[in-house]
Amino acid sequence: MAEVRAEAAAKSRQLERYAADLRETFKAERAHRSRLQRSYMETVRALSNAVEARDAYTGKHAERVAAYGLEIARAMGSPLADDPQIEFGFLLHDVGKVAVPDAILYKPEPLSDDERALMARHPETGTQILRDVEFLGEARSVVRHHHERWDGFGYPDGLRGEEIPLAARVFAVADTLDALTTDRPYRPASDLAHARRIIAANAGTQFDPAIIDVFAAIPDATLERIRGDIR
Ligand SMILES: [Fe+2]
């Protein structure tokens, strides 16, 4: 009897050791995963900074747009708000502009048709650049489709309505918001109220109207805070 009890106790100690090992492994695995995730984020930011460093006017455009985009996704109650791949896509949306010559990128006058066509290739170029980076996942569809329009007149694929990936539809609103509320060489920044009016006027043509409804309900203070924090 005593032998059986001793054996049971030994077994139970062994099981506890296994459990402890498992907990340790799990903890190490989790730490490893979060380190990896951090490295991904740092790499993506470095790449996005490299693109932005060329453009003195837009400053931290990518970071602000990412923050606006995530805020809109959050207000929609969408899981996109917590998906790192979506944030990566927001940050890298214009990576394809590395292939646009300075003379076009910085041209203060309106672009010629040829120049505009070259500029409009940046979503496809970006997709090509990121094609084999597996960890970016859905980020690549944001890069490809960030200039599509709800009415189907955008590029590069002329997708319309819900054919456009949701993250790209959210992004389009964030991108326009930031473009309107920052100074450009050819015009000063609009204030938030004016930017909101322009965006609302383009619901159903450029933008997904359901997203504009949600966007309209985001308090000014939230958007002003992002603009103030990231400059
Ligand atoms: Fe773009």
C-alpha cells in the first residue's frame, strides 16, 4: 500500500514538473513571439520612414494616416483595428513611390498626363516590392487598393463598392483627412470642419458611405489629438 502511495506521489511530482516545463516553454514562446512582432513593426517603420524621408512636406504622413485609420476601424468596431498586418499596410501604402522620380514627386505645377500615369503606378509598384514578404499578409492588399474608389473609378483595378477590401476603404478616408489637414506646397491646410465637409460630400462616390457615417461620429478632439501628437 505504502509502495503504491509513494509511486502515486512520484507520478504526481513528475506531472507537476511537466506542467512547470510547459509553462516555461509557453512563456518563452510568448516572449519570442512578441519580440518577433516588435521586429516586424520596427522593420516596417524603417521602410516607411525611408519613403517619407524623401518628402519634406508630408512629414509623418504615414504614421498619422495609420493612427486615423486605426481610429476609424476602432469606431466601426472592426477587428481590423487590432490587426498588425493592417497597420503595416497603412504605414507602407505609398512604398511604391520610391520608383517615382523626384522631378515628378516634387513638381509644384499640375502633372502632365504621362507624369500622372507614372505616379498612378505606385500601388502596383508597392505591391511588387512587398510581394514576397509573407509576414505582411493583408498589408499588401491595402498597398494595392488604397486608391480605389467606391464608385469604381479609382485605380489600379477599378474595383467598386465592397469589392474593395475593407481596410483599403477605411484607409482612403484616413488618407484624404490627412492630406486635407496638412499644408501642401500649392495650398495651406484646411481646418478639420472643412475637411469633414469635403469628405462627407464624397460619400458614395469616392468613399464607402457606411464608413463616412462612422467617421462623422468620431469626436473632433480624437482627431485633433492624433494630429497634435504625430507631427
Ligand atoms: Fe498613394
